Amino acid sequence: MTSTIDSANPPDDPPVTREEVIRLVAECMDLDVGDLPGGTEDLIDHGLHSVGVMQFVSACRQRGIDVELAELSRSPTMDDWWRLLSERQRTRTA
């Protein structure tokens, strides 16, 4: 299986969608999308480890979205990560 995390996408690509974020998180957790915890559940409590978070950070940066490991670790839920990435994308294009 080819990982979307490993593919370099220039910052001028279309904005990252929530569905893409979900796929990236699933890859980082080595899960099928359907097996991910709910949007408000703590991803770390469900098995996401620091290496997975670093993979996610790398994938975001490849898409031109600057996020830090520490800020993702402070609030490790799908909903919070999507809010953060959405805000960063808005400020990137503004």
C-alpha cells in the first residue's frame, strides 16, 4: 500500500479536507478509517504514539501547513486537529 503521508505535495495544492486528515490519522495509527475513534476521543488513549504524531506533522508540513508536535499532543482529538489545520489553512491563504 502506498502511503499518502510519504507523498510530497506542494503548498499550492488544494486545501486538505477533513476526509484526508482522517485518512492520514488512520495511516499514522495503522488502522482502517472505520476503526478510528470518534472525533472527540483522545487519539493517544486509542494507541496513537509519538512517532505517529510526528508522521502526521510531516504530512501537514509537506502540504504547507505548519503544525508542531507539542500543539497536536496537547489536544489529540480528530475534531481539535481538524480545527487547528482548518485555521492554519485559512491563514496560509489569507
